[in-house]
Amino acid sequence: MASIVGGFCVPHDPLITASPRAASAEQAERVLDAFRTVHDRIEALEADTVVVIGDDHCAMFAPNCHPRILIGIGDLEGPIEPWLGIERRHVANHMPLAEHIMNFGFENGFDWAVAKSMVLDHSTMVPLHLCVPKPVRCVPIYVSCGMTPFIQGRRCKELGGMIGRAIAQWPGDERVVMLGTGGISHWVGMADMGKINPEFDARVLKLVEENDIDELANLSDKEIVDEAGNGALEVRNWIVAMAAVPRLESRVLAYEPVAPWVTGLGFAELAVAA
């Protein structure tokens, strides 16, 4: 049977690759070193597939048709943003597993939007570029925490649990890693853009390290936006990944509040306890 062998929470800040010299050399190196740590851990886990949880930023989906949850089951390439500093390329999708997760969701109360082809945005492509070994296949999942109406934290917990059960019931022998991407504090296109709230970020990372998915899921839209900006709603991508990992045992890997990249960048490993 397939198994989730671990997971990670990582940033997907596009400025990491689009404006690498905007940050100080010291901070940039610490961020890239954290991505290298994740890369090496994915290799050590002998993963062959990553399920990447991201959110759109009006790059792939327009306000006139915005999915609440979406899974990509077909041809993938990216990034869609030509300014990202990442060469556009084909991305290998694990199509049979993606279709299995899709169908399992349909059977268990999750009415996905489904993409049979996708050009991926930075929320998937930055992590793929910086920390996923090239032979590893990808199943992209997008949730609505970048544009209104926002998905609730509790629904993200339910979604992650369903994905975990779906993978456990896949008859293959795949070794799957979950990647929750984005955040933490940042104000996207708001008056406070450029501000970072390290106190809120520390609170989130502490809840991650305590495996407290319920408390993360209970954070309201207003509480998150007021304290840490609309970009901090991306912690809900992390909730999906955390809820999918069985026998979750988390640890924080790194944190950098990088003002020139307008974001508090957090990294955590979502280990499977023995």
C-alpha cells in the first residue's frame, strides 16, 4: 500500500527567486539552506511523489471563476509567471494517484474542481524548484486562501484527513511527502505590505511544533488578517499537509523575517512518528 512518509511546511514567496539579491546575503543564505535541508530530507525519505498544497494569486484563476478546492490530474507545466526567475518546464504529475485522490474525495463529500491540464503558479513552482528532487512526481492541490471567499481552517483539516486516507488506500507502493506552502505573516497588496509580525509567526510555529492542528484551524479570517495580513491565511495550506500526515510529530527547521521579501518565512518538518 502507498504511504505518507513525511511532510514539510515551506514558504512559496515569489521574491525568493524573482529578487534574490533584495534580501541580505546572510538571510538569503539561511533561507536557501533551509530549502536545501528539506530537499535532502525528501531524498532521505526516498519519496517518489509530493502532494503540494498551494493557493492561487489571481494568476491561474480569475475572480469570475474561483475554485474552493482544486486538484490537478493531468498535464502540468510552470511557472505561469514569466518574472519568477524559474525556467518554465514540464512537471511530472502522478496522474493515477491524482485521479484516485480525486475519486476518493468525490466519494467522501469533497466536490473538487478538477484540472486536466494546468500551468502552475509560484505557490507550487517555488517549492518544486528549491526543494523537490527532479525525479519526484507531483500532485498539485489548490485551496482558496489567497482570494475571497476563503476556505475555513476546519475544512482544510477535513481535506487533509481525506487526502491521508485516500493515499493509504492506494494499492501501489508509493512513498508520498506532503508539502504545505506559503506564509507566514505578510500583507499582500494591503496598506501594510512589507510589514512582518514575528510574534504571530512564532505563535504559528509553536502550534505546528505542538501538532495543534485544531488551534490552527480555529484561527478566524479576521484574527489572521488583523494580526498578520491576508497572506498569513496561507497557514491553511499547512493545515492540509499536517492533517494528512499520520502519527504527526513536527519540528521547526527555520524562521526568517525577511523585510525585502515582505514575509515571515517559516519551515517545519512533519515527521511520521514510529
